[in-house]
Amino acid sequence: MSYVLRHNLTGVALQDLLTLFNAHFPGLVPATTYLFHKAYGQFGQYKPHFYCINCETYIGPSETAPQNCSSCNTEFDIENSLKLGSYFLVLSLSAQIVDILEKPDIHLNTKESTPGILSDIQCGAEYQKFKQTGQMGDDDISILWNCDGIPVFKSNNVQIWPIQCQIVELSPRVQQGNICIPCLWLGNSKPNMATFLTAFVAQLKELEQVGIKSFNKSRDYNGKCK
Ligand SMILES: [Zn+2]
């Protein structure tokens, strides 16, 4: 992916990176360099979203990018931005959720809470309130997300910052093996959160307003994300 190109990774370094990724996110990336190169072209299914090389304002994917930065008016040049690594990677969250829901062994929990016993988020008062007031229907799902940096190598400052999402309505064990990563920041410093989260928030809005459709063997699913 972009990380390999940007840092001119050797085969050994790439293998180390893949091993690290598979330890944190089992199954997310191919486990060997051979499979990696086979599976990914330049970016794989991820798409680069650019930000300004001067002030880091969000610019967006190349097809909708303006000619100049809206904040500082610096000209946007896709080749230069790629060379400087002035972008992060985005992969459709709704497509990842559909992929998970359509796996044959996946079932959404509809957990009834037992008073006094809190075993996960679905038992919590706020979650139950959403259910009882009808703000969350039977076909709706909720997402738990976080964003933390992972140092890649001890010898330099390179970090990977994935936005990780879990579907709350899956059992905790299944959640762990089905983490979605809609946005991935790679660089020598922490992400500019205002820029990085712009693409993620746009995806969440679409999920809430448009929703997703998936067809599981056990039931059709036509829900929105809360
Ligand atoms: Zn700018």
C-alpha cells in the first residue's frame, strides 16, 4: 500500500509490518509479502484522500479535489501530494459492514437486559433508552469506534493510526474477529484529527441517513447505523 511506497520498505521490513498488523488485526491484511503484493495494487481497495501539503486542510479524493486549498489557497497537485505522502487511506465502512453481516456464521444479538447485570454496551441504560424510544429499530446497528496510534518500528517515529469500528450487536468474541478499518493514517506524526475525521464523519452520516442493505442466509437486513 501507500506505506510500502512511501517508505521504500524492503521485503523483510514489509514482512515485519504484516506480522505486526496481523497481530493487531487478524485477517485484515495478507500474512505474507507474496500474498500482500498479489492482493494489493498501489493501494488495494483503499482510496487516498488528500490533504493540503501546506496547512493539512482536508481536500478529499482526487475526483472531487478542488484546484486550490480552501484555507490557504495552495495549489493541489496530485503527483506532488502522493510523493510527499499528503494523504490518508479510506475504505467504505458500509461495504465492510455488509461483508461482515453476509458471512454465513454471523448473527446479530438482540440481547434482553437483566436488571442489575451489565455485561456489555447493549445492557447499558443509554442503549436501552434508544431501543425503548424507538430511535433504534430491530434492523439498526450501532458502532463502537476508536483511534489509537501503533508505532511500526522502534528505530523511527513512523506510526499507523487506524480508525477501528466494531459492531456492538455482535457477540464480543465475534466482534474481535470482525473489526472494520474505514480510515488509515500513516506518517511520522499524529494525525491532524480535524482532517482525518472529516472522511470518517461523512461515512457515518451516510450510514445513518441512507443505511445499508445486506442479505444474510438467516434473514434479510435493511438497517441504519446509529
Ligand atoms: Zn492549505
